[in-house]
Amino acid sequence: MAEGSSAAVHPMSMTGFARRTGAFGPWRFAWELRSVNGRGLDLRIRLPQGNEPVEQAIRARLPKVLSRGSVQITLTVDRDAPQAGYAINRALLDLLVATARDYEGQGLAPATIDGLLAVRGVVEPVTEENADEEMVAAFHGELLTTFDAALADLVTSRGEEGLALAAVVLRQVGEIETLTGRAEACPARTPEAIAARIADQVAHLTGRDDLDPARLHQEAVLLAAKADIREELDRLIAHVAQARALLASGDPIGRRLDFLAQEFNRETNTLCSKSNDTELTGIGLALKAVVDQFKEQVQNFE
């Protein structure tokens, strides 16, 4: 991007489609390019026989433009019916004419042009089936020119998909941030709230509510320490910031977002396991649901 440009950048999706058609001489052709998710760059190229140089050029081009995705490339070619023509072997015809003159006056019927033309090898049919090498090379050049246009269309298609996908994932990141804030503000995390729950539980079990305040406070602090999720909350907040930075970079980020989804999942699982309150557990389960959606969507990024 040029310096000072204000154009927005966004990551690319691995999903896209492009089709381009063209014609050259007696040939009419069509390119179709389809791209879906893949762990790496997987190319599946189907070309008619005789276009091996084109396939080699395509395999050299693709890694310079795409980094990930399963890409299927298909070329179909139709050729007009070959036009028949004739070529005269004039050297052979001249030889036959000269030979016929040598035998004039020897009682043989004079040679006629139609008779000489009927001799094998004098007149030969010519078709376009065996096009010369220069014409085939020019055709291959036209195929690659059209392929380059189709590849540019595929990149545009993947970019449009990436833009829509980024909007979805950003909303999910926002939900993760909101739920993390709710977990942080949850009053059930405080030692006072834990002490109140312990007193209620003991009173319910024993029918007594005259617990030693100092002992009750000590037990509440101990449980609060075991259930502390400060570290998990800090990591979730850091992961949210990292996800937004990646989505704004415009780079191939699929693998890094997939790793980040695993980190989100790890912190959320730990939060749920440390939870000592139904409200906090509910927030943790909501986080897990959003993180699962996040992980599914980021699989589509290049």
C-alpha cells in the first residue's frame, strides 16, 4: 500500500471463485478457479493434454499470490472443426512433367494435368490439426494471460469474503471482551461474598449462625485465593487486543488466529474450573460458546 493511503486493510479468506473465458485462433477456452479451506497451499490442476508448459507456469505463479487454501483449477478447451485444404508438391509434379516429355512420340498417350495430379504424393490434404509450434506457443501465452486475469479475480473474491468474515470475527471478539468484563465485575468473586455463602451453607446444615467471624473470614480468603481468576482475565484481555491487531494487519493470519483460539479456550476452561458461583459459571459457559464460534470462523482465514 502506498504511504499515506487511507484504504482499509483486512485479512483474506481462503474461499473464493473466479471464471474467465477467451478465444485464440480456432480455440475457445474457459478457466475456472475455486478455493476452499486448506492447511497449506494445495493445488489441483486439470488441463487438457498438450498444455504441460501452461501447468508448469501456473504452479510457479500461485505461491507468489496465495499462501494457503485448497485451489482447484480447471481449463476447458474447444476447437473449431479443422478446415481442410490441399498442398501441391511442385517438385514432384515438375519431375513427372519432365519425365512425360521424355516419352513423347513413343506411342504413349500424352500426359494430362489431371492424370499427373492423381499421382500419389503430388496433392496432399492439409488440416489445422498439426498447428505449428509458433501458433501453439502463442495460444499458450493467451491462456496464461487469461489465467492471470482469473487469478486476480480469485484474489478479489477471497478479499471480499475476508472482509465479511473479519466483521463476524470482530463481533465475536467484542462479545468475548464484554463477557470478560462481566466476569471481572462479578461480585461473587470477593471474599465478603464467599464468606456470606459459607455462613449460609453452614447455617443451613447445622441450624447455627454463630460462626467465629475471624475463622469465617480466614476460610473465605483461602477459598477466594484458590478461585482467583485475575490471571485468566488478564490473559483474555490481552488475547482480545492481539486478535484485533491481527485482524487489522491485512496479513495472512489464519494460523495465528487458530492458535489464539486455543489460548482463548484454555483460559475460559480454567475460569470455569475455578468458578465458585453460578453467575460466574454462567459467564464462563457463555465465553466457551463464543470462543467455539470464534475458532470455527478463523479456520476460513488465509
